[in-house]
Amino acid sequence: MTNTIEELEKDATVIFLIGTNTTENHPVIGYKIKKNVRENGAKLIVADPRRIELAEMADVFLQFRPGTDVALLNGIMNVIINEGLQDKDFIEKRTEAYEDMKQVVEKYTPEIVSAITAVPAEDIVKAARMYAAAEAGSLCYAMGITQHTTGTDNVKSCCNLALLTGNLGRPGTGVNPLRGQNNVQGACDMGALPVTYPAYQAVAVEANREKFEKAWGVKLPTAKGLMLTEAINAAYHGDVKALYCLGENPMISDPDSHHVEAALKKLDILIVQDIFLTETAQMADVVFPGVSWAEKEGTFTNTERRVQRVRKAVNSRGDARQDWQILSDMTTRLGYPNSYASPEEIFAEIRSLTPSYAGITYDRIEQTGLHWPCPTEEHPGTPILHTEKFSRGLGLFHAVEFKEAFELPDEEYPLILSTGRQLYHYHTRSMTRRAIALDTHRPENQVQVNQKTAAKLGILNGEKVRLTTRRGSIELKAQVTDILNEKLVFTFFHYGEAAANVLTQGEALDPIAGIPEYKVCAVRMEKII
Amino acid sequence: MLKLTINDKEIEVPRGTMLLDACQQAGADIPTFCYDPDLKLAGSCRMCVVEVQGRRNLQASCVTPCENNMIVDTESANVVEARKIILELLLARHKLNCMVCEKVGACKLQEYCYRYDVKESRFAGEAAHFTREDPNPFIERDYDKCIMCTRCVRACEGITGAQAINVKDRGHHAKISTIFDGKLADSSCVFCGQCIMVCPVGALTSKVSMGKGRPFEYEKVLTTCTYCGTGCMLELNVKDDTVVGVTSNRDAQLSPVNKGALCVKGRFGWDFIHYKDRLTTPLIRENGQLREASWDEALDYAANRLNAVKAQHGPDSIALFSSARVTNEENYLAQKMARVAIGTNNVDHCARL
Amino acid sequence: MAEEQRVLLKYADQIDPKIAEDYIKVGGYKGLEKARSMDRKALIEEVKKSGLRGRGGAGFNAGMKWSFVPILDEDRYVVCNFDEGEPGTYKDRIICEKNAQALLEGMAICGAAIASNHGYIYCRGEYPFVVETLKEGIQSAKASGALGDFNIEVRMGAGAYVCGEETALIESIEGHRGEPRFKPPFPGVAGLWAHPTVVNNVETFACLPYILTNGAEWFAGIGAAKYPGTKVLTLTGDVVNATYFEVPTDYNLRDVIYKLGGGVKGGKKLKAVQVGGTSGAFIPEQNLDTPIDFDSMSAIGASLGSGAVFVMDETRDIVDIVTRISKFFEHESCGKCNPCREGTWRCREIMEKINAGKAGQKDIDNLMILSRVMKNAALCGLGQAAPIPIDSTLQHFAYEYSCKLN
Ligand SMILES: Cc1cc2nc3c(=O)[nH]c(=O)nc-3n(C[C@H](O)[C@H](O)[C@H](O)COP(=O)(O)O)c2cc1C
Ligand code: SF4
Ligand code: SF4
Ligand code: SF4
């Protein structure tokens, strides 16, 4: 997030949510948005293919066809530009390439966009005016924006919109991706990415590589690494022979599970470090028992870049070992001797190589976490990014054209399938299926289907159905509802027993981020008799 | 500034200060049930009444604005009498089973009865009974212990925005209920447990923690939630080296993102920690089966195999998936291992999934 | 002095309350005209000077109440309290049935004083027929142009006694549970939807046209000096003429009962009078020579309240009556605050025990301490006043209680 969570409660006067079911996936952020809307009269724009909970209290609800995000956002910008509502001063002083973007956006009139997205033109206009007029407009998104073959384009469009209206760098504004898992932000910050070292220092930049070679005392690889989805494909094709999997469960979380399974089976060796024998661990050659978050010291970085402490509450059981120790031991055995006394010592090394974390110490965050960038120990942290300039200097507009999703419905697979999360479970459910109350409350997967579609297929609420895509099929219960339209069905990916990722496609990914298109694939649904 | 005399002590407070805060400033400890600084004021429990010279009635200090030259007595005979009688009135209808109550040690009713030496109620008689099983797996609702402070209602509305519960019926029969007096699961409740957090007595408790330990028995360890990216702070309740529950800390310093608010996963999703099938020993596959192994054996085995793959196919034939679940420190070590020890940039995690 | 003095009810049954023109013919809407020609502040001064005090029970100076309303850039509301939930009270209904236009005019005058165009009448749920009268009356007044741009909406109450309490009434209009709010803030500052709101009783509003047309001095000269004007009383119980009267406020209670009321039914002796509705004190025979005005009543530990006068003859069982009253309060407590929610329940329990002859002195002691705490600590007037009948009878009719103790 460029801005903080608290601003969504206190400062934002217009909140634009796109592709985030905030009350289910970031519940506490959802509370804050509700409070701002109810108590301070903040305006709320919700764009989502489903009438999610927050849509009920939205001033404008844009129920668009999945995968048409770019068109929708371009349409909104078209209205803003045509009505002269853009922040001209901001555009002039703080951005570049405005004209390029404008040229593309010109074509996306509300009428044309309405035809693409199925959103009434007047709602597009209304949303545009509302967001543009905001004293402080905050745009938040989540996986609904990113999990597309056009995910990067979608994100760029969000940035365009914020730049166009000058909604950046001030309290209550910003482009705010809500990160799904507790420490995605931190994992990225730490360079658990194929193309960057810690703090997004690009591997491809020689100076960076030299810096890390010096610090770590070895020659570092120069070849671009594989992204997770690419690595699975490479394993399938025999190019990757060994996989070390730390606290991940690709069997459930990655697209096209049959493909993943085949890929993992081809590996020479699969090493899994986890706290449970997950679906992936069951296929492993070696399993290392790590410890849960309640048994370890360390830090997490939340979605607003706040680095906070994780504290050990209980000792781990049996022979389970601290994950950092396992990693350190493995590193030594792989030919790079190293040893650390504690996570705090590791953090000290992180600080020395990660400029944005340099000023953060365990002592400083003993009470209250700090927002990076925090370059020195005197620095108070940076709750709001880009207040004076962007990291690259000027904010760059992108000319983004709308592209259809990779796999659209056809006669054989007439519906669109989107997958996502729900309030009561987390990711691959390895933890929440063992949290008895959560699992008792939501024990099995369901697919949400519009009542008309259900009626046509002769399906009643709660009846078993089969979902089939080109990749496979699963059986689960139907939840008949009117929160989505007749063309769309929605299911949750948490459940190994009816694993949604058996259905999803992993063939075409976002070309830059490698993200699978979990929000759109073509599916057939039938009643099981 | 306004000048007040509270228990013979002169203090100054800014205009707009409530009497309760002024009393606290003057060092007086005022008992409250319904007052909660983060919620809409109710002024209904009347425990915080104080005597203000010249006023006909006792004043509920939480909702009485300070005025210049007020002379206040926070423990006058009338005040103490009122508090005792209120406690006795509450006890007269309370399901008094402190011996087995989850709230023992953190119960305000208990605390104030002790403070005002209320041993029993002179009003013991008939009382309405509300106990009814609510089949949800999260929240135990025992309204025979409810003191009708409505903090749960105000937290549900004011913190979570769920508006799942409200006061229903009137007078002595008034109670907290969902809109049709039904199950929580059929209401707009999202099981965040904010109601449990604010309940001053044992009326609302966690079913997941039930029987595992009472407030005075466990230690609280402040940590960051392990689920979504919001980064809520929560307290793991630890008894005998075992996590027995989750509570939250409402101090904005200690809990800057959520100020005590949690969601259902954060508050009730902790018991996987000690789940019976936790991995406790390294495993190695042998003849198609995973078998237990020592650490040295497992680490050596894994390292040897990786080294062999590297020797044969080069470092880029190895990939490492780190995790958005583990700490920064561990992520750092993981990517470092890939880069320095294996010699590949094939490191990624599930950020995109 | 044994005559009624009719001001509000002067044209009772001679004019149709639904028809503005009828009212105008007898001088109606002149007061509003005058009010509108006056400076807002001068108008409030005039009302203050008249000494008009609230007729809903609390007896607060009406002009004073209006003067607290801040005139800022926001809506303000004029609310008429026509909840009339006190058993035995029906004077507001009589005023509406006989002279509804005076109420409408009074509200519009208040509107002129606080620069508001929005009026609400919150009408007791049991009075659906009066609602019709009011609605037609409003329509007629609007049509005649007499109200100008002042609008009045009628809202039906939910049948809860506590909704007569002004803040509970406001909550109820807002669509919430009818529960009192704590005060301050008073409605005058933050009332309906948190906007400044004047809440006055029907009778209070209905006095205003006459004050404006005849002048503040004229009104101040009627009845008791500190609580001037007339008061509509409703007589119930063991009295010959169980009906309503309008009298100057210095009229005394004995005359109300014996002259206007024609004395106790069947020539029996009087045991007690309860003035002001269910929460009123029981007045023994020896205190009858007291003027009915607010302050004189207070002086004998009673209250004028709504102006209901309930007469009990010598055969009445005081403890039994008070037991029934305690049931009423137990039933009507909204349940918001501890002293009242639980206190009214225990009062009823103990009263029933006494009434059944099963109680001892200890119970009386408990009742007394409970009464005191309720008066001291309950949130609203209901809980504070609920123990008054108990208290006043324990004081004046202790013997009747002691007869029932075991
Ligand atoms: C329990 C309770 C019930 C009340 N009921 C009424 C009522 O029915 N009618 C009324 O005018 N005032 C009633 N009041 C008084 C109102 O709260 C308020 O004082 C009154 O409407 C103000 O109008 P006034 O100043 O014109 O009397 C009641 C007060 C309490 C505490
Ligand atoms: S359940 Fe607890 S919080 Fe809710 S009203 Fe009762 S005592 Fe108060
Ligand atoms: S408590 Fe809920 S909202 Fe907060 S971090 Fe945990 S999962 Fe996210
Ligand atoms: S005194 Fe009674 S009626 Fe008034 S707020 Fe308290 S419970 Fe409700």
C-alpha cells in the first residue's frame, strides 16, 4: 500500500474498491471502511463481478464482467478527461506520458465500455465523477485485479487512475494493494523473488550484484530466475529437477493441479519444510518439520509496509526445529558455512543490506511497528509513499489497451469460473482445517451460482454439482445466490477435497508477473444425479 | 480550563472533558460496566455515578460534562449505596457460578462486588432466564450472566459494523439478541468476537478456549496474526507451555493496526498450533514410504541429493519456493540460500496466488 | 372561585378542529401572524415573559427552552409530544379533539422562534382516530395558507409509556428502540437526527396562540404567578364528575374534587388523591388545600405532572393500588439502565409480597433503600419517578402497610 490502513478509516473521503472482497479477505480493513462510510459519510465505489458485502453499502456499484478491468478503468478515465475533472496541476508537475495514455483512453467512451463490461454507462460516469471529485480518494485492490493474464495491465490502469486525479501522496489517497497473506509484503521485501535481492534491488543491475557478492562473499548467479509458475512448468518439462518448498503447498495453491502433480512427480527430489504433512509434503522425498508462528521469533511486514514483531509464545514439540535454523543448516551443508545466534542477528544482516529496513531494529518495534522505508535509526518510518516524488521521479502513465482473458466461455464450457477466498479459511487450509471452529463452520467447498443458471440446470441450493474445465473436474455443493450474474460461477480454492485449482489454467500467465488467471476460465457445470 | 474539586482535590480540565475522566485525573477510581472509551456512550449501567454538589440526582460521570466549580464526591454515602444496590440488583438475576466461569479473574462484576463488599443480594427472587444453546462453534452466549451493558451491541456496530445483535424486549426481560432472536449463524454476525473482547463479565466467551484456562492462569504474548496481510496484533494466551486462546490488546501503541479488533480467523483460528498431526520429526522417503529420520540424516540426505542434482544439471535445475507465511528473517535466509549456496535465482513464493 | 376558566377549550364543540377556517373565524392564526412579524429573539422574549411553563410534566419555562437552540446552518425541528401515556390522562387528546388548530398554530409559532419549518407530532398509538383529525387539520391549515411554509408530520407512537420521555420519543421517531438518551446534550442542542429540536407538550403549544394574541402580560396574570395560565385537568376514580376541566393554575385541589368534581362518589370519604399520573405522589386528605400549580404541588412532595387527578375513596386498598402501579412500571421500564430495569422488577416483587401478606419489616426497609437508589441513580424520569407512589404511601399510609405485614 502506498498509504496506511488507518487512513481508510479516518482520512479517505472516497474509497474505490476494485477486485477486493475486503470484508472477507481483509476483515479488519473492511471494518474500517464500513466505519468511515457509516460514521464519516465517506463515499464508496465498489467494482466487482459479485455483489459482495460492501457493494450493499456502496454509493456506486459496478458489477462488471470478469476480466474487463482495463476497459472499466479506461472508461472511468475517459469520463474524467472528457469532463475536465483530472488534476491538471498534479499531472503537469508530477507525471509524464500523460498524452500517450490519453490517446488510448479516448476510445473508451462509457457506451463502448458499457458494452464490454456490462456496466451501465451512467454508473461509469457516476463513479468517475465521484472519484475525481474526492478530496482524498483511496483506491484499493486485491487479487481480483492481479490474478489475470492482464494482471500487470490492470495494476497499471489503477495507477493511471490515481495519477490522473492526483490521488497519491496525501493522507487518505493512494494505490493500495491489499496483500493476501500475512507476510507477502515481507517475502517480497526480502528478495524471495527471482529478479530482485532484498529491497527490490534488481538482480540484473550489476552494481547490485556486486554489492551482494561483496556482502555475502561469493560470486552470484546472473541468469534470471524462474517464477513459481514457471518453475512448475520447468519441472514438468524436466528442466527443473529439484525443488525445495518452504511452507508452500503448490498442490492446492497453484493452477491446474493435475499438471502440478505431474510436474512434482517428475522431480528428482522434492524437499518440503512445513508444519503439517500437506498435500505437497505427502509427495516429498524429505520433509523437515518447522515450527508455527506461535513458536518463533521474528518479524512480519504487513500490507501497509509496517514491520512488526512475531513473538515466541510456546516451545515447539518433538524434534521440530526453528525454520531459520533448518535453512541455516541446509545452507551450510550446501557448501556455504554460516551460523546465526538468533533471528535478531539475521535481522541485523537484513538491515545492513536492505536500505528501506536499515533504521528498523527489534528495540524500535518492541511496542509499535514501523513503516518502511526507514533508512536510519532516527527516521520515523514512512506511512505515506510518494509525498513529494515517486521512486522513479515522475509518475509514469501507461497507455493500456483492453485485452480479453485467455480462456473465454464457449459452447462446451459456457460459464466463467472465478476462484477466490472466503472469510473462514486461509489459503490451502493447512492451518484452518485444523482450527476446529473454523472448519466446523465451513467444512466443505461450495460453488456460488446464480439462481437462473441453477434453475436452467435443474440445480437446487445445496445439491451436488460437477464443475468441469479442459483440465479436470471437481464435485461440490451448489450455493444458489443472486450475488453474481448468470454467466459466472465462483468457488473457493481452500479445499483439497474439491480443489478449485484442478480446474484453473496455468498455461497462459501474466507475461510480466507470471500470475495465473484465477479469475477467469471457462467451465461447465452439471448436476450430479 | 475548568476548575473542579473532586474528593477535596482541586483539578483543572479542558472544557468538554467528561466527569469520569476528570475523576480519574484526580486519582479516583470509578467503577464502570457500560463505559468503553472506543464505543458510543451509553450512560446506562449507572455504576459510575458520583455526587455533584447542588444536583438533585447522582450523576453518571461517563456522560456528564464537567462544569466550572463543580464539587464532586466519588465515594459519598449515596454513591456507595447506589453502587452496592446496583450490584445486588445484578446479582439477584445472575447465574452465579464463579467456580467454573471462564471469566474468573477478569470479571468486572466479581471485581466490584469484592470492592464494595457485596456478598449476597437482598433482592434475590425470581428472574428471567435466557440461556439457550447457540450452535455456532465460536461464541458461547450465556445471557443468564449478562448485565445488559450493551457493550457487545455497540462493539458489533461500532467496531465491526456487522449490526448482528441488539437489545430486544423491554424491562427486566430485555436481552441481547439477533434480529429475529435466532442463531448467530443466521444473522449478519461474522464471528469476529469483538463482543467477547468487550464483555465485562462471563456472558460471552470463546468456545474454542472453553475449559482450557482462565484469565488469571494464562500469560499473554503479543504477536502479529499469522493469517491475512492486515497485520493485526493479537495476544496468544499461554498456560503450561500451551496456547489456550487468543485475546487482543486495545492499546493503539501495541496494536496500531487493529486496536484490538480481530476477525474470526485471528480470534478463533489458533488451535492448529497444537493439532495432533503436527510434524515433529524429519521424514525421508524410503521404498515409497515416508519414514522418521534424525535431523543429521535428513539434512545430509537432502543436501547430498541437491548437490548431486546441481553437479549433474547445474544450479538452475534447482528451484526454491519460499513462503509468505514465514518471517522476514526466514525469507531472507531462504533467498540467500538459493543464491549463495545453490547458486540460482530460481527463488519465488506464493505472492501471486 | 368555582368556575372553570376556558382559554384553550373556549370554543370546544363549537368549531371543527379539522377545519382551519372555523378556527380562523374565532380569531385563530392571529398569533402566528404576529409571531412572524416579530424578531425571532423578541418572540422568544415574549414567550419567556408570559411565564409559560411546560405542561408535559417537567414544568420548564418554554421560552427559556427555545432560547437554548443554537441557530446554525443546519435543520432544526419542532416536535410535539402527544404521547400521553399516563394512565388516567387524556387532556392532550381533548385539546386535539376540541382545538387541534391551536396546537398547529403553536407549533408554527415555535417554528418562527427557532427558524424551523419542520414539525412532528408524535401521537400516542392508542389514538388512531385523533391522528385522522390531526392529519385533516394539518391539510386544511396548509390549504388555507395559515401555516405558510411550516410543515407538520404526524408519527404514531409504539404504545410504550417511556416514549413520552422526550429523548426516547426522538429515538422512536428516528426509527430506533424507544429508549431515553442521557442528557446533556439536551434535545435543544442535539435532538432529532442530532439536530437542535424543541420538544413541547400539546398543551404547551396550544397556549401559544393565546399568549401571542392577548399578550404575555395577560397570560402571566392568569393563575399562579410562577406557573401562570390555565391547566386542563382530567378527573378519574371515585369522583362524581369524572371528566375534564380547564382551570386557572391557582385553583386548589379540594375545589377541583369537591366543586368541579362534585365530590366523592356515593358520598363516601376521601382517602387519597394521586395527581399527575401513575408516577404522582399520593396526597392525603389533609393536604387537599393546595393550589394545583407546579410549585405548590412540589411543596407538598407531589407533582402536577400531566394534570391527571385520581380520586380514591375510603374503601380503597392503598397497598393493592400501589402494587398495581408497581406492575405498570415494571412493564414500562425500557430496560436500559440497571436501577430501573431491575429495580422496578424487584419493587413489584416486594409489593406483591407485601400485598399478599407475606412480607416483613425487612422488605419495607429494602423497598425504601431501593426507592432511594432508583430516584438517585436511574437514567430517566421513569425510573426516577417510579418509586414515588411507593414512597409517598409509605409516608402517608404507613398504617395500611403495617396491617399487611406478617
Ligand atoms: C417516563 C416519561 C414519560 C413522559 N411522558 C410524557 C408524555 O406523555 N407527554 C408529554 O408531553 N411529556 C411527557 N414526558 C415529559 C417529556 O420528557 C418532556 O419533558 C416534555 O415533552 C417537554 O414538554 P413541555 O416542556 O412542554 O412539558 C414524559 C417524561 C418521562 C420521564
Ligand atoms: S453480553 Fe456482555 S457485553 Fe453484551 S450486554 Fe451482556 S454483559 Fe454486556
Ligand atoms: S485478525 Fe483477521 S484481519 Fe487481522 S490480520 Fe488476522 S486474518 Fe487478517
Ligand atoms: S430509568 Fe427506566 S425507562 Fe428510564 S432509561 Fe432507565 S430503564 Fe429506561
